[in-house]
Amino acid sequence: MSLLEIRSASRSFGSLLAVDEVSMAVETGELRAVIGPNGAGKTTFFNLISGLLSPTAGSIIFDGQDVTGTKPATRVGLGMARTFQITEIFPELTVRENLLIPVELAAGLKFSPRAPAAIQELIDQRVLDLLGTGNLDARADRLAGELSHGDQRATEIMMALALNPRLVLLDEPTAGMGDQETYAIAQLIRRLHRDAKLTIVLIEHDMRVVFNLADRITVLDRGKLLAEGSPKEIASNEVVQAAYLGKTE
């Protein structure tokens, strides 16, 4: 059974059909890339998966459970986490404090006072582990708003990881980055996939990242599923080349 199944999902906005009967199945431990030209419906598709939007038709199945009508917070509780195109952090808080918030939420302390000493020790250790995973140790006590774009993105990804997800949705994780920052974020994603054994679905425009990281690639075009396959299959697909990868005659 697939960890995530999207079954003939559609979403319309008035007369605009942004996602048109798209189906996709993601296996546990897979790294799936979703690509397509601007306006292909990728972010709307992500919004359907994460619950920010409800599909006009079709269904979303997560770990065998129909979550089509559930709210984003419910899906987070089931093990789904997401980052956004525009980095979502608390710029006025330190990196450590940014990570502490989701760690405490994951520990069930949302409406509780400071945890007992034994639990607080586990929470503090979890924050330290996340700082290490994200290569953020040296920036732990800096305000997140002062960091480079790449470090802010790494902080956001670690905040998602703090929720102990089984599925992470990354919306254009390297957008707006230079080569060095892109490489660092790609390496972070690779570590999360290989070492933490996370199932990851990402939207990405940088084809170097896509073809170096993805197990399988889903291609959308004008809201429809254009193609799906391994990186090798997608790279050699003439329909994809004509529509997106820029093949010239």
C-alpha cells in the first residue's frame, strides 16, 4: 500500500481548472519530484495534498486513510509536514526558538506550561539534534531573520522535521538560491531521504536538483498529468522535452 495516493484529483477556480484529474501514488521511503512549467498547477496540487485546498473532485489517501475532507492540522497529526515557496519562519526569534516551537508541539505541550525536567531534557536534545542535522549549530542563537536565504530555508525544513513526519512536502526548496546554497539544501534533502528514511515529495524548477535526487518524477502541464517515470525515462521522454525541458528540433 502506498503511503500517499492522489486519486483523480481536480480543483477548479471558477472556469479555471487548475488541477485536472491528476493521480499519483508515492511509496514509503520514496523521493518524488513534481515538475512542470509555470502555471502547471504544481502548488495547487500541493495545496490539495496538504489540505490548504479541498479538491473539486477526487480524493487524497494518506497511509490508507481518506483525508480528503480533513484540515491541515489533522494531516500534520497523521504525519504529514510541508514547507512553502516563501520561507515560513519566525524572523524575530532565534533559530533555536524556531525549532523549539514545533518540537514542543510534537511533544504535546501546545497548551501546557514548561515541561517537567526529564521531558524538557528530551526536548532540548531534540532541538540540538535538529540543529546538527540542518548544519545550523553555529547559528543556533542568531535571529532567524538575520540568516542567509539558504540557512532560513534549512531552518524551515528542520521545523517541518521537528513534527516527526512520515511524509514531507517541499515546495521549491532551492528557489532564489545561488549554486552553493542550492548544493547545501540538496545535500540536506539527500540526508533526510537516505539517513532519516523520510518519504519526500518536492516541487522543484532546478533540473540539476531533480535529476540528482528523485527516485521518480511526475510532470504536470496545464493542470494535467503529462508524464511519470524514473529520471532516465523523463529525460528521454520527447513529450516532456517538447513541453518543458526545452528540446529544440
